[in-house]
Amino acid sequence: MFAKKPPVAAVAKQSPVVPPSVDESSSTLPQYILDVLGEIQLGWSSMSREEFNPVPHALSLLDSSSLGKDYGAFTHMSERLERAMDLIVNDYYQAFNGAIHTFSNVVENIAESRELVNILKQNLGSCQDWLQNKRFDLLHLWLKSIQFKEINRILENMEELQKTPERVENLIQGKYFLTGTRTLLSALKILDHPEFSTISALDTLRNRLKEIHSTLHESILDELLNHIYLKSAFCLPGMSECSSFTNLSIVQEFEEIWRRAKDLSDEIVEDLDVNPESNSFHFMCTLLESLTLLGKLPTVLEIAKERLPLEIYFVVERTIQEIDQSDLPRTANYRNKPKSFTPDLMNIESRQAESIILQNLLEKLYGKLEMILQRHHFLGYIISSHYQSQHYGILFADAYEINGVWQTIQSEVKALLNDYFTNSESAIPQDSSVPLNELLKLKKVTRNRNQKQFHRLLINDGTDEVSTLYSNISDIIVQVGSPTEETNTAKNSQMGFIDKYANMVTAGHRLLVVPDAYNVLIVFGPTMEFITRVETVISVRTDGFRMFLDNFVANVFIPYLEDLVLNYVQQHVDGIDAFQCDNNVPNSYPLIKCVLSLNSLIYGMCRTLQDIPVHQEECINLIEMIIQRFHDKCLTRFRTLVAADHSVVDSDGNGIVSANWASNEELIKILLQNPYLRDETVEGIRPSSLKEIGTELKLRGERSLLRTELIVEHQKLEHLANLHYSIDWFLKQLAVLRSSSNRSNRKKIKSNTNQNTNFEFKNLSRFSQDSLPALPIDNEEQIELHLDSQTSRRFDLLSESFQKLSDTCLFTLRLEIRCHTLYYLDLAIREGNYFLEDSTYEPDQYILTLNQDLSTCDELLRNALPPRRVQFIFYEISDLMTFVLCSGLKQIKQINIHGIRKLIRNVQSLRQNLTNILGGHDKCLDKARQYFELLGITPDDFPKAVQEYGNLYKFDEYKAILDSVFKEAGKSDDATQNQKYQEYLGKLKSFFLTV
């Protein structure tokens, strides 16, 4: 057995060193090999170490004692390892063979390289020996090689110079002007060198480069103007690149742009791998540097200064064309307007489409002009800071004065705004570039645009094209020329001007909307924002622009607004149908048309105040004037309604009792405590009812009311209700306008928790919620009427006057209903027949008339007033009926049992009618019914009845019952009856004395 196995030491020496760990997840070895390596690492790792000594290990294997190691396990592990090696050899023997061959080839190549290096070393030594020898025949060859090299250099330079024009043109075409300029100047410098100046073959190339040099600044100028005036498409996406500039940081921003444009050598550089126009400000820096290198910077600045007005003109024209080609709406949509829509003051809804167009035009134009100003400011700063003495030793401040740029822009904008403000018959044709003879035929009035030298009216600029174009109209020019200086200026302002660079005649701008003074409302806000931004960013004075707008508002718009308001008032507020009702107002009871018109008028004026925050005092005074005028008209209307048919209308409304009573201070105080007026919960009969009845009877006196003292025409009562509700509605709308915002004010009115000290809000809490419907004019804006303290006090007084008139109308309606009740009940008592021969089932005719009258009034008032107002008018009328019926019994001359039943039927008829009107059973009339039932008791039952009802009735009412029961006991000769009558009367007096 031992003879078959190799020695332990040999096995140990032949065993490969097992790695400390094997990653089975990433290994490509078979699983069996991995298992063997794992077992070796776990049980036989000591044999894989470098310092392993096989002799002790072999001796331990041969030791059969308990201290020795297991020889069988060792041989088993050796067999498994042999098997694993066989697997590896079988799988990778081809790779082993390839590696051996590769190694052999590498060894051979190294040997060959060593031999070649030795040969090269020998050759270098030989060369060194030859070079150290002095041989005079090599000097000629060396000099000749130098000549050939120089000739070769010149030819290479000439070849490069031949490529320069194409290279420069490609750079210019790619708009790498700085690189192209430097290349061009470098080539010209080489051509001007003495060694190239005498070469005739380069004359054509030299002339071509000089031609490019002479015209290059024109291309640079065009590109500079394209970026200054936003003609380049690369300027439009960057409209916000300067929006973050502020007056405090704009210089730092300019310096940062200038610093980023330079490289480490402090020179302006271009990145040929990037579009040069992608950064507009960097591109302008390269253009300035190119002009500086060409020596054309002063010339270009002068040309740019001359072209400034025309460029601004065409910026406006391009903006107008962009807006005109946009998808903005051209007309307003009226299909969704309610039928009762009242035309607003300034035709805001009908002008909505035009407003959108004009707003978009101004916003886009002002954004462009602001960017143009920023670019001019940038160029002016860079030129004055880095170029004014660096290259020329002269100042460029005059050539780039930012105030001059602003004045030109201001003049152009003023002229444009004036066209939209002033309605002139001179309409500019659709094409902004028209022949001069057409302008002369149309006699268009155009503006003087502060033209500079390049704006020459019909003066040839020296080009054949212009001379040919206008040679055929020279006679016309002479004819229209003016003999005087003033008329000459006028004619010049009418004909337009010619741009000597663009070769075209320019006239006024095409208008996108109809010129109107109203347009100042649209223009004012965006224009003032533009002026503020210009003042902040550019730091220029804009007093002239502000004065232009202010003067137009003061001298044109305010008079225009006054005329418009007065015409509107005369047509809609003072018209013949001013007090007719509009029943189509959504979510509202009928309102008189003049209130709707007046509310629309004030709404439009408040909207005007928001759009133009100057000269507000004049507009507010105008609002105050028309409100005062409306108050006087409503007061006249009230007096007309309450005037008796037989009397002349006077200042006090004499002839109608209810109107006179409505002005009584004592009665007003009582009515103001009414729970329906104060929006309180009604709980039983209040003491104010008896006070009101007492005051009314006191005012009536000991007489009966006449029919001529009543408003018998129900239509007048309806008109009074409409007048009251319309005034009340108008007060609410006026309060909403005076609040801080419509939304917050509506919430305050709904919750009745407003603590504002103004009159409107102090008094709104006592009105019902259903008296304030939504505005009939649809509007999502928050329209406000801001007043100072003095004006607010005047408006408070006006509101108090309106509120007093509104309360007077409502009180008159209530008192008129009560007067009708007094009138018909008095007739029913005085003229009614209650001594009947048989029973009748019909109440008195006057009671039927009263019921019909009250029902008709209720029907009319419910269509004209909110429910609580109708409840206020009819509230406690049953108390009045009960009082009048009970106190009027003594006025009935004769009565029998059939008459008593008729009286009870009268009460039942009144109660049923009031139940229908008030929507519930009124127990107050039960007192009258019980009172009339006492008429049927016997004399002996009278003391018991008094004890039963107590002080429910007054002494006079009990006495009337006692008189009726004993009939005419006071005048009877029957001593017993008379004595009993006196006894009961004495007990009645004693009862009331003790009570």
C-alpha cells in the first residue's frame, strides 16, 4: 500500500497553493473543484502556506498513536485533489498550450529587438564619427537647404493666404465675426510685409481682402442692430435674460457679462463649437471688439445713432403685425348676456375684444422696448468703460447717450398712443410702406418723429435707385412745398420721411382698434408700469411721459367722461321710462330701470377709477353729483306717488294721510323697533303695537278718514314698493363698492357681523338677507370705490338720505294699509246695519271690500318685496282691527241677536283673510270675537263675564257691552232695570279701580 503512494513530502511539494478564499458565485470552475478547494481551506490550510515544513507533517502522519494525524484522510484528500487536477488539465490544456507558444514568440521577438538596438547603436556611433570630421563641401549643401526652406515657407504662406478669403467668408457666414476679423487683419498684415508686398501674384488676393475689409463693418452693423432691436430669432427666447436687472446690480451684471466674454489672456474670444448668437450679450461684445479691430467703431456708432428713430418705428410695426396675425378675438360675444343687461358706461363688454388686442400690443411692445433700452444701456456702458480711450483716445458718451435713446422711444410711443386716443379721419393704409404720391393724394396726417439726418423728406440720398424712383414726382414736390417756414413744417409732418438706408417711405402706424379716448383706460396701467420699470432699471427721467398721460386725462378724457356720463344719465336715468320696472333681473325682485342704469353707471366709473388712478377726485365728484341727482329724482317720484288726486303736489306731500304720518318722528321711532324690520324673532304681541295704535289714533283725531286721503290706486302702492326695494338694493350695491372687496363684504353682510363704522354697514344688519340679490352685471373683478375721509362723510350723508327715503316709502306702505283698515272698519261700524230681522251668512259689505283690498295689496307687494318686508307691512294689523272693532261698538246705534252674529261673521271673515295673508292663524282677532259674543249674555251674567275676562278689555269696552245688554237702561222708566244697571256699572268702576 505504501509503495503505491508517493512520499508525503513529494505530495506536499506538488500540491498547489490554495487561495485563501474562492468566490463561488463568480468562479467558472466546476463545482467538484470548488468543493475540493473548500475542504482544503477548511481542513488542510496549513499545508498551503509558504512557510509550511513537510517533514513534521509527514512524521505525524506515520505516527499511529493518538497524537498522530489521520493518514487515511490525507490519502483520500490527495486522491480527490488528483482528480480535481485531472479535470482542470482536461478542460484547460489547449489554453495552456497556446500560452506556451505565445510565450515562446514573445521571447523570440525580444531577442530580435535586442539585435536591432545593437545595430542602431553602431550606426549612431558611425554618424557621430562622420559629423565630427570637418568637410567644406557640406557648407554649400547646407546654405542651399536653408534657401529651399525659406522658399517653402513663403509658398506655404501664399497657399494659406489663398485660403483666407474663403475662410473669412465662411466665418462671416457663420457669424463668427471676431475670429473672421482677426483672420482678415492677420492676412492683410502678412500681405503688407515687405517680403510679400513685392509679389505680384498676391495683388488679386490683396485687393479681394481689402474689399472684404471695407464692407465687413456693414455686416457687423446689421448684426449689431439685429440684436439691439430684437430682429434676431435668438433674442426672442431670451426676453427674460435682463428682467432680473435692477438699478443696483445692472452695472455689476454688465461687468460680469464682459468678464465672461474674455479668456485668461484678457481678450474677447469666440467658441467656434457654439452658435455665436446663442448668447446675445456675448455676441454684441464680439461685434464691438470686431469693430474696434477694424477701426470702424466711431462710424458705426454714428450710423446707429442716425438709424435709431427708424429702427424704433419698425419695432412698433413688427409688433403690430405680430398682434394682427395672432388668434386674438376681434368681436365680443353677447349670446350669454341676460335680457335685462343694461349697457355699461364705457361699453366695457362690447370693447372687450379690442381691449385684449390693445393690451397685448402694449405688453409686447413695452417688453421689447425695455429690452432695447437695456441693450443700448449695455452697449453705452461697455463703450464708455472699455473703449472710449483704449483705442481712439476720444469720448463716445455723446454717441451713446441713453437719455437720447429714451427720448426717441418716448416720442414714438407718444405718437402711437395719441393715434389710439384721438379719433382722426386719417387712417393709415394696411401697408406701412406706401409710395409718396399715395401719401400726397390721401393727405395723411402723420407725426413728426424727431427725425434725424437719415429722415430726409424727398431728398436724394445719392443712390441711383432712389433717384429713379422719385424722379417722376419732382414737380409734385415743388407744388406742395410751402412758401413759409410754418407751413413747410406742417407739410413735412404730413408726408412722412425717407430712410436713406432702407430706401422706403414711412408713415403712421396701422391701428388695430378704433381710436377713442376710452383707450386711455387700457393704456394707462401698462404704460405706467413700463415707465416705472424704465425709471428703476435704466435710471432715466420720465416726467414728460407722465405729463403727457396726465394732460390727456385731465384735458380730454375727464371732459369726455363727463359728457358721456351726462348723456347716459339723461338717456337711462332721466328717461321717460326711468321708473318702469325690469322684471328680468336674475335673483331679484323687480327693480326700476333707472336704478339698474345708475348702478351700471357707477360700476363703470369705479372700473374706470381702477384703470386710471389719476384725477380720481373729479370722477368721484361726478359720481356724487349723479347720486345726489338720483336722490332728488326719487324724492320727487315719492311725492308724486303720495300726492292726492285732487291736490297739487307740494313739498310735504299733503293730502295723503299715510305719507304725513310716515314723517312723524314719534311714529318712526316706534316703527324702527318692529321685529320684522330688525330681522328679529317675533314672539307674541309687543308693547310697541299699542303705542303705534295710540299714536295713529292721536294723529287721526276725532274724525273719520276720507277716501281722498287714501291711495286707492293699487298701482301706486306697487310703485312705492318698487321704489323702496330699488333704493334699498342700490344702497347695498353702493356699500359693496365701498368695501375693501366684494367677496369679503358679501360674507359680512350675510353673517350680519360687520362692525364697520360707516353708515351703510351700521345699518345693513337690520335688513333681511333676501333684500340683497346678486349684481345683475356679471363680473369676476373686484370693483372698489375708495374714498378719503372727507368724501366718505359726504357719501355717508347721501346714504342716510337714501335710507331715510327708503324707510319713508316702506313706512308709508305699512301706514297706508292701516289707514285702509281704519277707513273700511269705520264705515262698517258707522254705516253697517246690525239690527236685522233675520240671520244672514254674509259679513258686512265694507268688510268684504276691506278683505279684497288687503288681498290685492298682499298679492302686489309679494311680487315686489321680500317676504319679511311684506310681513312688516301687515304685521300687527290684527291688533288694529281688534282695537277698532272693540272700541267702535258704542257707535252702533241698534243691534240685535242677528246683528251680533253679523259682527262675529265680520271678525271671522277678517281672521280668515289675515290667515291667508300672514300664512298662519292670528289669535288677536279671537279677542274681538269673544268681545262680540259677550253681547249675547244676560244682564245677570255680566258680572261673571267681567270676572272671567278681567282686564282683557278696557272700561269703555265693558261699558259698551253693559249698555248693549241693558239696551237703553239709562233712559228707561223701569226703576229696577235702571237700579241694576247702576249697580253693575258701579261694580265695573270698582273693578278697574282695584286693578
